[in-house]
Amino acid sequence: MKNDPDAAQPAIVSPELIEGEPDRIIIRGLRVQAFVGVHEFERSARQTVVFDVEAETVSGYAEIVRSTGTYVSYADIVQHIEALAASDEHVELLETLAESVAAFVLSNTLVAAVKVTVQKPDIFDNADGVGVVIHRRRDHG
């Protein structure tokens, strides 16, 4: 196959681009099985829990990645969530899981803020899910 000079060329990232909104690292719909809930029947069986995570990066994140090679790893976040879920320890509140994830994500100094959504999709037949959304920001004080 010959190179077509009229064919679209891959985009090249220009370091002169001006940053708009902060970059966001996202995880959507991560499904795990966990012991969670306040009811007695929730203590004896794992149930599906769905996580969405949105990590807002610090200003200049793209340049930091290019110049240092350090970055926010969604794989690390997924592994943290999977390890939480794999524990045989029962957690009463989805808020506890969300707080753990938020603290883990914010332990990366390249993250300025995080939004964590945790839902149980199988509680009500007529709802896609019930749960909690938390927003946490790094303390700059």
C-alpha cells in the first residue's frame, strides 16, 4: 500500500496549546463484588458495587507528564478498588468505600481533586442504582 499524500495525518500535540479545564483521569462503571451494607442480609453475601472515579489533575499536568514521565495511573486506582472489594471485611456504608478511594487518588500529588461515585445497581428493580457521590480536594493549607 502506498502512502497517500492527501490522506489525513495523525495529530501532533503542540506544546504551545493553552490549558483550558484541568485534565481529568476517568474510570467509568468499574464493577466489583464486595461485602457492603447496613442490613443483616448484606453481611452474608457479596453484592455488585459500581465505581466511577474522576481525578482532576494539577495545573500543567500534560507538561509534567511530558517532562518527567510521572502520571496519574488509572490502573493503580482500579487495583486499589479491586483490593478493597476483595477484602473479606464487611463495610457498612458506600461512603466508607468512596472515602478510601478518594484518599488513595489524592495521595498522588498530581491530583488536585477527585469525584467518586459508588452505587449498588441491584437494590431496586426500577432504579439503575443507588449510592453516593463525594467530591474531595487536596488541602493546600
